[in-house]
Amino acid sequence: MPEHFDVVIVGTGAGGGTLAHTLAPSGKRILLLERGDYLPREMENWDPGPVSVDGRYISADTWHDADGRAFQPQVHYFVGGATKLYGAALYRLRPQDFDELKHVDGVSPAWPLSYDDFEPYYTKAEWLYQVHGEHGADPTEGAWSKQYPWPAVSHEPRIQQLVDDMRAGGYHPFPAPCGILLDEAERARSTCIRCTWCDGYPCLVHAKSDAETIAVRPALASPNVTMLVNAEVVRLDTDASGRSVSTVVVSRAGNREEYTGDIVVVAAGAANSARILLRSAGDRHPKGLANGSDQVGRNYMFHNSKAVVALSKEPNDTTFQKTLGLNDFYLGAGDYDWPIGNIQMVGKSNAEAMKGEEPKLTKLAPKWSLAETARHAVDFWLTTEDLPLPDNRVTLGADGNVKLTYTSSNDEEADRLYHELKKLLNHVGIAQHHVLGKNFYMHMSIPVAGCAHQAGTCRFGDDPTTSVLDANCKAHELDNLYVVDTSFFPSIGAVNPALTAIANAIRVGEHLLERL
Ligand SMILES: Cc1cc2nc3c(=O)[nH]c(=O)nc-3n(C[C@H](O)[C@H](O)[C@H](O)COP(=O)(O)OP(=O)(O)OC[C@H]3O[C@@H](n4cnc5c(N)ncnc54)[C@H](O)[C@@H]3O)c2cc1C
């Protein structure tokens, strides 16, 4: 007989890990099934060679694009999921993101719930994930009921200068919300040493508010919570009526295992959650589980993003660079009526990472010149919303793995955002290259393999013909199946997705506590 649990959760990232944390105090028997293992704590965590050049923590998975070309997706199979590598920039969506919003290439649809419905869960998420920030500083943010638990992380001198210059130029920079375990008033109590290795690197000292540190480990302290690692869920079977998931089928150490749960939650990340449901096709669900509407896997989004490096005349000796955000162009710019997105800083670039990310451009550059270039680099991340297009979708390839069909949208908005950044940099005098004496930027649009912000493949909604999940993230077509990761997003907005996934996991968790 398969072992039975009250709740089986597939995946331990922002969605699954936070859900387990919410349910743990109930005393109900909870099983976490995680495809990966614990991410090893080793010196390589903080070494750009292994991390950025060799891709040491990127899964060995092979996915295919619409033309059948194989690529290695930037996904991370570990306890804590993608949050083990994330930059912990924990933004709320804007209230307008929950409403219908018109873009140059089409409409970003309304959510079945409003910003006000989400607000209490955003607050709980910010307190659970120890977010540093300053509500009230960003003119575009929605109402908030409680200040962040920690004051904003202080800017280092070069970034403070940038903030001052922006303000003098009439811009409205604000302190970016950061999920790190830092106590600047009493450094001795900090786990965080305020290093440069936050964005895109695992934290060796567990000072980043990732799902393993904040949610999974504390949940496992409850005797009613069990986790199996290296346990890949391969399919979900239903009972004869097709209304309930009866068996969770797992591949662990080459063996097939089965588990049962009163409630089954899929939180494997947007692409893999769709994959699991599509692979679970059966007599009652011939197109895949919960897929009578043919919506599972569709509406895949991952942001229209650009990484931009500006080389300034003065050196930039910042270590923790991610303290500044700018939403002045979130809903438009000057004569341009369409929303265009968010500007924030990314982790400080270094010579090794530049080589990894731009192998062609940097191939002939001597090491000293790359190091010098990196020293003068000021690094930005530009995010424009991409639209939930039905033909942008996850399907199953011939090998049973993910096939990702994706065409970008809102490219004009993304280009406009880049244009606004260049204007701003001219304004604040950062655009002069220290050697060339003229404007110099390196910029890179993020390719389909850079699926860090993947979302939307099982969207929630009131209409079962156009959505997979109801407002509680329960599958319309099943009584005990939930999806609680970024899959549920009907649109993605133009800020980083993790806080919304975390807030939603707490929201659904509280619903499940009532149901249980
Ligand atoms: C480099 C990087 C930087 C980022 N920076 C930010 C940031 O600064 N701010 C932000 O908001 N977001 C950021 N993100 C995105 C953020 O990490 C994700 O949006 C978030 O983690 C998504 O949560 P999730 O629960 O949907 O999926 P995940 O966190 O990826 O969790 C999915 C889990 O499911 C497991 N799994 C997959 N398939 C199976 C299976 N078949 N069986 C069992 N388990 C399975 C995976 O191993 C994983 O643990 C970043 C991501 C990356 C990669």
C-alpha cells in the first residue's frame, strides 16, 4: 500500500516551500517531494568561474524550442528551487497589474483577485522572508498595511551618488526591496556579510532569504513534515471518476514509488508543473490532467528583460549593488502611452562572469582589461512585461521533456525602456566610458533559455474554459489538485515574480488549513 499523507507537495521552491511552512503548524501529515537534493555549501558557491562560466548549479536538463533546437534551460533543481540562486529582489506587483492593462502588442488580462485581496498576503510574505525596504518611497506602489520588517539596505557611496544624481534630475529612485538576513544596526547579529555574491549565486552562509532557509528547514522541524529528495514526480493518476488524484508516482534512485494524499499540490515551477500535468494524461483526462480547456502549458511568460552594463568614468567599487529601484517608466514615459517597465540594479559584474555571459564579445580581451572594465561597470536590469500569448506554450517533446514555444512581445516597450535608461544615464553623467570617452553600454536581451522568471502555464480564473485553476488555485476539473507556483499568474507585470508566488502560497495555504 502506498504511504498516505494529508497533503503531498511537489517541489520545494518559492511556492511549494512556502506552502509547507504555512501548513506545518497544523499538525497534518505533509510530504514534500523534491526532484533535486540540498545545494552543497562549498567554496564554489561564491566563485564566478564555476557558477557563471561552467553553470555548476544549472540543471543538466535538455529542453527544445519550437524549431526543435536543444538548449539547456537555466533551471535549478535543489531544495529551495530557483530561490537558491535568485537575487532576492522581492517586489510587489503594482495595483494596475491586477487589472486589465493595455500594451503596445495587446492586452494584459485582469486577475480574478485585486491588489487589495493580495495585500495582506504580501505583508505576511515580506515579514516571513525578512524583506528590507521602505514602503512609501516608490510613487507607483499600491497601498500597504504594514511597513517592511527591516529598514532599507543602505546604499554604498557610488550607488548613493547615482540616487542623488537621479533625484537632482527629477527621477524618483527608491530603495529596492531585498530579502537578506542583514542587521545593519547590529552587525554582530547578521548572517549576511554584504558580499557581492547574491544575485545568481547560492549563499554559502545561508544569509539569503531563500525558500530552503526561510521555509523548508523550519517546516521540517515539525515532526509531521517529511521531505524526500532526489524524488522526481513523473505522473499523477486519478481515481475511476477522474475527479481526484489518487496516486503520486515518483522516480527515486531508479525505483518507482507511489504516495497518496487527500490533497495534492503541484509546485514544480511553471514549465515543470505543466509538464507533470501533461504527462498525466489518462482515460478521463486524455489531453493531460486538468486540461479539458486545453490551457495547461499555454500563456508562458518570462519577462522581456535586458541586462545593461554602463561603463562610468569613475570606478564603481560597490559590493552589494542591488539597493536601487526605479519605476518612473512603469506605466509610461513622457509622450509614450504604453507601460514600459522597471529598472533595477543587478549584482556587481566581474571579469569572470562577463566572460561567461558574453563569450564572443570578450574573447580577445586580456584579463587585466576585463577586470578594469568590470571595475567601472554599473549594472542594470531592465524588465518589461511580456504578454500571456496562448501560442507561447509548454508542450511535451518526443523525449517527454519540455518543448518551449515562445515569441517575444512588447519589444517596442522594451526598447523604449532601454532608451529611457540611456537618457537617464546621460542626464546623471554616467555615460562616459573611462577609456573611450564616449557613451558605451553592453546590453543583452535574455534568451528563451534564461527562464528564471517563468510563469503562467496554469493560470487561475473564474472561467473553466479559459483557465486551469479557480481563485483558490484548485484545478477546476479535480477536487483535490492544486497548483501553487508561478504557473497561476494570468499576467506577469514588470517586477520580479517571487514575492507574488510566496504571497500566493501563504494565501492558498490558509485556504487549505480551513479545508483540512
Ligand atoms: C538566477 C535567478 C535570479 C532570480 N532573481 C529573482 C529576484 O531577484 N527576485 C524574484 O522575485 N525572482 C527572482 N528569480 C525568480 C524566482 O526564483 C522564481 O520566480 C521563483 O523561485 C519561482 O518559484 P516556483 O515555486 O514557481 O518555482 P521554483 O522556486 O523553481 O521551485 C520549483 C521546485 O520544483 C522542483 N521540481 C521540478 N520538477 C519536479 C518534479 N517533477 N518532481 C519534484 N520536484 C520537482 C524543483 O527542483 C524546484 O525545487 C530568479 C531566478 C533565478 C534563476
